[in-house]
Amino acid sequence: MTARLMIGAPSGRCGKTTITVGICASLKKRGLVVQPFKKGPDYIDPSWLTAASGRSCRNLDLFMMKKDTVMKNFYDSTVDTDIAVIEANMGFYDCVNPDGRDSPANLARLINAPVILVINCSRMTRSVAAIVKGFLEFEPDNHIKGVILNNVSGQRHEKKLIDNIKKYCHIPVLGILPRSSSLGIEERHLGLIHFKEDEYGENIISHIADFVERHIDMDRIISIAKNSIDKKPYKDSTGTYKKTKIRQKVKIGIFYDKAFSFYYPENLEALETRGAGLVFIDSMKDRLIQDIDGLYIGGGFPELYGSEIAKNYSLLKQVRGAIENWMPVYSECAGLMYLSKGIKTNKGFFEMSGVIPSSVEIKTRPQGHGYMEVEVIGENPFFKKGTKIRGHEFHYSRLSDNGHLYCILKVKRGHGIDGYLDGILYKNMFASYMHIHASCVPGWAERFIQMAIKYKHGYFKTENLDHKGVYYHGR
């Protein structure tokens, strides 16, 4: 069975991601098969964990997902691995629900993962013991088995920290990382730079791994991880994520480049396991959409590459033509921006495909940030009417004119387009600020594939078309 380990912290900005990346890379160098996970919704940190481990990082989320779904996703993706490494998000006990049910701490209990707590020790000595002791005693059965001290300024500082932890906490110190300016991964408004955008990413990971190996007791880390192996397999594990040959029914285009890279691997796999061949498209370089039957445009940073995207006018025009011809298109956040009239930034206005008759403005503050809950209130090809969906959003953009858009999602939590609605529908195109995880939305992939099959066979050329430009299922 797979060993496992969670890296947590009292709060964000403690160095969790850097240390988790280094541990994954170090374990891989030792010849271990490492499966990384990120607790909570995220695309950017997982891009670094994927590169460090050589395996697609997966997300475990107790707010969006049911417990059984989290368990199944964890065990399905670890059937052929030696060790799982989970990076917690925010603070170890932080979550939406005040009872802690969706916290990293509860996830650690659920999957029986020992926890190593990373403490940012900058400008602190004896107080480190108060923090560690508080975390050890806040909830019973918290699985905390050791600490890593980060941003330690020298030998005197190190001695004071260790002496106080030994005196008050009785928990092993597994690593002492000196303050270093050479470990940072560049950041921007949404967090770290995505690995795909950093030309020195491989060198950065190698440097972090070397640093971790010098300052963290990796042998003890591995020993702790192995001590929590399950005694018997999870009964509902099917090894879903192991590659199996599926008969290809349709081709789905996927925008994937520096501007569009936010996709959960489970979403793409959900399409593949239901018969989709994936065709990856570069929004800035590819001149023609290949022979595809549907299109998925995920999240990313089109505002940073507006000029390059706008220059590829032939692709913008072809996407618009495909949508007018009723091709099924599913888009999230950055995809919505690509389908708008244009993107207004401090560098100018960049024309986009113009399917959505509104422009997008980039603001200096987040316009939507966090988990979302919505209800499907309109007929559409992707979701059953009345379905309640949990997802998440993180965008600095907003639509400049949204009063005349046809939206099918009523926002119960979050912001979406205007705080009330989200999910623009036009013909077979859906565009939303909400990101979904396929594990949380049963039927999404099946409906997408069925629409692509109908499109492939010319179904939308002759029947079932509403005069308003909205396709109604089964009519």
C-alpha cells in the first residue's frame, strides 16, 4: 500500500509549496513513484508539484467533493505509487465550515495521512512553541507528527527555536531551513507563476530539491509516511486513472498554452474515458482548429498575452464560426474572456472572438475569489435544470456590459458575472467564471460527449434549434 504525508502550516505564506515541491523532487530522485495532491481548488501550485514528481497532481477538496469521492479519487490515483504527498492549503485548520469538516486537518484524518507542519520562524523565538502547542492541542487526532522550521536566520536563532519546542511541545523537528532568497518562485496577482510559464522551472525545482535534502531529514520523513499505510485496500478503489484503451467517438479541442493552462486532470480524463480524443490547441500559434467536434477553453491568463492572442485572428474568427455553427463549446473564466468582444488592460484593448457581446475589464482587485455554489435555472446542453453545483472562482476581470446576456446559473455563493448570475449560454456555447471539478459534477462529461457526437453527425443543422439561439434538450 501507498505511504502518505501531508505538508501543512499555520497559515499561508509559510513556505508550504516550496517545501512540498522539494520533498516531491527529492523522493523522485530516490527512485520512488510519487503521487502529489493539493488540498483545495488550485491549478498553479499543482503545476509545480506535477513537474517535481513527474505525475499529474490531483486535487482533494472536502467542500466541493463528498467524502466518498475524495476517498475514491485518492485511492484510485495511488494504486501504482510508493508515496503520496499532499500539500494543504491556507492554515491547517482553515475551511469554510466552522466545524472544520472541510479543513486540511479533517482531510488528513480521512485518508490517514501523518502531517508535517511548516512554521515560518521569521522574527520569532519562544512563540514558536505556543504556535506548535496550540496546533497540537486544538483538535484531537490531528495527525501532526513533526515540524519543519522555515526562515531560520542563524545558529543562535535555531537553538532558541529547538530548545523551546523540546521544552513545551515534545515533537520532532524534522528540518531547519535557513532564510534564502534563492528559493522563491516568481509570483503575480493569482499567486505563483505557473510552471509552464517559467523557462527556468526545471532548474528551480532541482535547486529546491538540493536545498531540501541538505536541510530536511528525508529518511525520517519517509519513515513517518510509511507508518500510516492502510492495513487493507480501500474497497471502492478501481484504479480509474490507469490508462486504458477507449474507443474514440469524437475529438475535443483543448486550448493549452501559456495563456490557457488551468485544467484539472480529472476533467480531461473524464472526457477521454467517455470516448473523446483530445486535440491540444495553442491560442497564439495555431491557425486552424483541427477536425474537432467540440471545444473546451479553460482558465489562465489571457490578459497577459492579449496582443499575441489578438494577432491570431484566424483562430478567433474560426472559433466564432464554429460556435455559430452550433459546435458545443465549454469555457471557464479565461475561456469566457476569449469569447468576449475584447479584453481591456492597462496596456490597451485587445479584440477577442466577439461571441459574447460584452467586453472584459481587468481590475486591480479580485472581482470574485473563493468557492461558488450555483443552481442551474435554465435549460442547456451541459447540466440538468435544477442541479446544484459547487465550484470556485478567482478572477480580476469583470464584464463591462452584462444586462442583455442569457445566463443559466443562479449564484448562491460567490460572485460569478454580477453577484447574482453566471453561465452565459448562446447556442451550444457555455461560458462561466466558475471552475468545476468533474468529480463533483456527475454527468458533465457524458453530456459534453453526447453533444459532440450530435454535432459530428450534423444533428444541429436540421432540427431542435430554438429561434432565440438556445438549444433545449430533448425538444
